[in-house]
Amino acid sequence: MSNNREINNPFSRIIKVQGRMFQLKRTLPENQININKYEDWPTILKEYYHVDTIFRADNQLWLCSEIKTISYEEIK
């Protein structure tokens, strides 16, 4: 994904897109999925792979889960 940051660690791939961070669960070649067969294909893929976000880039479908940011106050 161009103009975005990717963080590799031993446990998972983390990508940063427009200031938001996502855990990359899986990539699939776009031509491997017949997306025209079902009208609600994004919902089907999200449920099957347990993700909440799908990106399309570089002829790939990027199946991701957003890493939520939280507000916190440090306890001293």
C-alpha cells in the first residue's frame, strides 16, 4: 500500500493507513475471489476471516482488524 507505513514484528504485520493502525490478518489476490458473484461479498469475507476492514491495493485484498486507540490517564 503506497504512502502508508508498515510495521513488521515477529507476531503480526501492522499497517498504518491515514493515521489509523490495522493488524493485517491476510492478503488475497483480487483475481482469486469472484467478487461479482455476491452483492454483499465484503460482509461475507469479514465474517469468514473475523476482520472489520478490507482494503484493495496492488491487486490484493488486505483483510485487517483495526487497532483501537484509547484515551488514558497515567496513574502515578
